Amino acid sequence: MIVEEGWPHSGVGANLAALIGEQGFDDLDAPVQRVTGADIPMPYTKPLEDIAYPHEPQVVRAVLATLDLAPSADGRTPAAGGKRPAAAAAAAEAPEAR
């Protein structure tokens, strides 16, 4: 997962994604995902500028999509059909340590 404030094309993140895909393809468990700023000319006003940058919800959605986890209605846990890594599933089912 590569997150950057820059534009999606010709930026540092695009270059990193290309290098990772070319040189580390055999070691990847999932495709390289990128969350970038909007592909628009940078606005001059602060409210529009804030909208153009990536924020936490976009990053969380991209990570969940990469891990093949579907958020439930409350947005906190995987839905019934969503897959969870074995470690996460075991931790969720284990009794709490006191």
C-alpha cells in the first residue's frame, strides 16, 4: 500500500509501485495498491485543497479491499462474507486475557 498526497501519475508513488511490481513481484501477496491525491489541478482554497488530498477513510477502504475484508454496517468488523487472516480470526475468537 502506497499512500501519497501527490497526483496518481508520474509521482513518487507511481514510481515505487512500478519498481515493487517489477523487482518484487514474486514476493507480493496482493497487487500494489495506491491511494493518492485527486487527479485534478491543485485548488487554491483551503477547503477544496483538503478535499483533493487522501484522508484516513480512503486509506482504510484501500487496505480492507487489499486484505479482502468487507466492512460491516457499523464499519468496524468484517461482514459475514468477508475473509479475515487466520491470526485476526484467532484473536477475535480467543478469550480476553485479564
